[in-house]
Amino acid sequence: MKILIIGDGKVGYSLAENLSKEDNDVTIIDKNAEALKKAEENLDVMCIKGNGISVNTLLEAGVDDTDLLIAVTASDELNMVCCLTGKKLGAARTIARIRDHEYASELALLKERIGLDMVINPEQAAADEIARIFRYPSAISVDSFSRRKVDMVEVKITSDTPAVGLKLKDLPSKVAGSILICAVVRNDEVFIPNGDFRIENDDILCIIGKPSNVYGFYKYLGKCTQKIKNVMMVGGGRIAYYLANLLKEMDIRVKVIESDRERCEELSELLPDTLIIHGDGTEEDLLKSENIGEMGGFIAITGRDEDNLMSSLLAKQYGVQTVVTKITRMNYSSILKTLHLDNIVSPKHITADIILRYVRSLKNARGSKIESLHRIINGQAEIVEFIANDSTSYLNIPLKDIKFARDTLIAVIVRKNEIIIPHGNDVIKKDDRVIIVTKNKAVLDLNQLASTGGLQNELQNSLKNIGHTPVV
């Protein structure tokens, strides 16, 4: 696909990096020569210095035969104008980053009048991600699929976990029979496990299934602690606004610490039921005076990674149950491992994942539609949700009779309101939502997963993975 990205900030660069890796023809427009130089030196993309709303610049970039224009500058209004201009000049589809909450009630009208095919709000998406984490307080990450009918939770195994030393097939069927352990991380290596895989201390398990069943297994692992009632946030930006509203719906009381007095006054008006405190959230004395040790959750979401790391470490020191840290520059990943900060949220990566899913769906419009895509285990694997249709080549064929690609697992089939953890005799039917786990990061279609022909996979026949047939 020919893709034009306007804006070479953190999100624009991340998008260009990911989209160019998937054989898309990517062009970036930005007025900042230094930002373009970095992209030009490190990425396989074309860079054009100029204004994204300039007709001449857009025509130079080939907007008239562009498949997708993505506007991710720092200005919502500029993004909308870029998309409107690009559409008039021939761009087939447009995506705008619109972050201001004041536009939220007008998005439907904006999309219709401006011709936007998609609107992305990184802060809203990050707030949604953090809210999901608080449903499973000690989880590393939580993702939802099939309109929240299926949850996927990453959890770290500790020495006191009852599952340590057990093979997957030997886990108690009462709690494990209706979920699937779809991936395991051990010493930075990712495994798609079968029933003989033995759980060890420090493993990270990826558990997927119906939310109530996942919660039951999570409880068996001893990870369900007392419900969180109070949360402290450091940073009063857009994420804080969206997140405070979401946590209120979960009956969680929120306290926000913000260093900018003017922003504190704004938040006091926007969030009348939330306690807003003016101060520096990295100061230990302030955190102690606000009873940080009594908080069930702590969320560091300022605009500075260093402040977020510092305040998160203080929260951990004071025994806060669930700590969430926003990180913009993921080149800190090696440091984060040593700090044991488990819940890391990156708005730019969340945004890139959402747009990448959309691009994959466009590239494969005639095949099985990609409904959602989530990267797991620090991007080492992906969970992709497809909708099977008439083009799916192995409809109504038992899974045991299909030879699947290596390191690929059909984890869940959602059939209307039924959640199926599939066995070898289960089949995929038209309109099923099929959730797969794969280490192959360029899966665009269900048909890429397998070829039919009566070849039986030995692991599929074994039925050892908690009553499920893993496809590896």
C-alpha cells in the first residue's frame, strides 16, 4: 500500500517504522529537518520537508494515488485540514489523530463532513488500556477481544503459585479446562506451549478465555487481591481526564497530582468528583502527606518518562499494590526489566497497533477481515482476531486435519455469544471470530495460517493442553 504520514513526531515515527517493515510504500511529510533526518537514516521510507496542508507538498508526495493518508501532527485542527485537503486531492482513505476531549461529542459529524475514515485518540486508547489493568491488579497486561467477550492476561508466576512445577495438562480441570495458556515467556524466550510444557518460577503466562473463566484461573494462581478502592495519579494531562472518568465507573476513588496550577483549575471543573492536588508528584514528602501507602493503585502519566519512573519506584517502595507507568521512549526497556515495573503503557505503541490493524485489514479487504491486533510480550508475539468469511479456505474442516504454520495457535473461536476453546474436532464456520496467537508478525489472513490436505499435526491430535489442541 502507498501510505502518506504527515507529522514525524514519536507517533509518526513509530507508525512509519512498523508500516515500512510490512512492505508498504511509506512517505513522511514534516517541517522539522532533524526529525526527517532520523527517519531517513534509520527507516526505509521517503521523507519530504514541507507543510502537510500545502497542496504543492501533498502533490509532490503523490497524494493523488495514495491509498492511506495519516495525519498525526501535534495539532488536531491541522490534522483535520490535512485529511480534508488530502481527500480532495485524491487520497483514498484518511486517518486523523484528534486528542481534544471537546471534539469527542462531534466525532461522528467530523468524520462525515471531513471524510475521515478513522479517528484515533492515543490518550483515550491509553486510558482504556490502564483501566483494563485495574480489573486484574497484579497482571502485567490485559487485552480484550471480540467486543470484550474474551480477555487475555499476562501474569508472572512466583514461587508461591500453586501451578509451579505442573505440566499444563496436569492443571486442575475445574479452573483450567475453560481457558488456554497461549504463550509462555521464559528467560526472554517465547514459547507456544503444548500440554507437556511444565510451568516454572518466573515464567510469564499469557492466559486467554471468557473473562469470568480467566478471572477464575487468575484467582487459582493467587493473583486476585482485594478490590482496589483508591488510586493516585501523577500527571493531569489528557490521559488523566479520560482515565478518571473510566475509574469512576468502576467505583474507584481518584486523586490527581499535577504540577501546573492552571491545569489543576481546569481539571477541577472537568472532574468535579475527583480530588485535584497542585504539586510535584516526584517529591516523596508530598506523596507521603497524601497517604501514598494507603493507595491500592498508582499511575504515573506525566509528560516526562524520568518523572514517571521515579514516582513509580517511590510507589513500589511504599507498597502500592498496582503501579502503572507511562513510557514514551521504549529504548528504556532494558532498564525497566531491572526495575521490576510490570505495568508499562506506551500511547504511541497503542496507537501504532490500532492503525497497523486497520492497514492490514485494508490490504486484505478480500480475505478474512482483521478485527483487532494486539502485540504481547514486548512485541515478540501478536494476538490477531479475524472474522472468517467465504474466502476462508478451511471452513468446516476439523482443526486436527489442518497443518498449521509453526509457532501459531488458534486460541479461541467466538461463535455469536458462544466462547469456544477449540479441540482438534472443532471447526471454523463462516462469520466466526477466530483469535490466533502467532510469532509471525505479518499475518494478514486466516488462509496464511494453514493449508488443507488431510495432514494431521501430531500436537493437534495429542489434546494435552488443558483439553485444547495447540496448533504449533
